[in-house]
Amino acid sequence: MRLRISSTWRPTTCGGKRLKKRCTIQTASSHRFMDIGTFDDVQGLERALGMDCLAPVVRQAEIGWFRPQSWSYWHYRLGLVDKTARPPPMPMHTLG
């Protein structure tokens, strides 16, 4: 996989809040770097985009994007859950 990162600075809104940074990870499947990337890949993403741009990838994850270990890692790494709490359940299909 090849990673191309575009980070542009311009006002945008998200959930009614005005944000100063709009981030886009341009890859065929950016979440794969977060799931199966090496530690160097992870550090590169963090340096290039910052934690605030990686958090939405986890928050908006779809079924199959992350393995259980990566799901937990990123929730703790990004501070999406307290260190003493468990991450939320992974996205899954529901029958019915």
C-alpha cells in the first residue's frame, strides 16, 4: 500500500462545531494503515495528520475495518476512552 496524505487548513464544520483543520487520508483504504500498519506507519500518520484527524476514522469505522486488537489500541491511543474503561463494541451486523 502507498500512503498519500493531504492536510489542508480551512474552516469547516463537524456536528455543528466549527473546525480549523480538515483532514483527508488519501489511500485506497486508509483505515488499513491503522489496522495492519507497522509502528513506523502509525508514527508517520500521527506526525503527518495529528491525533485529531485519526480519531474520526475510528469513530466512523465500518464493519471489518479493524481487528479487535487494533480497535482497542486506537481507542486508548487516541484517548477516545478512559484508561480504566473498555472500548465500545466493534461495529457489527445485526440480524432482524
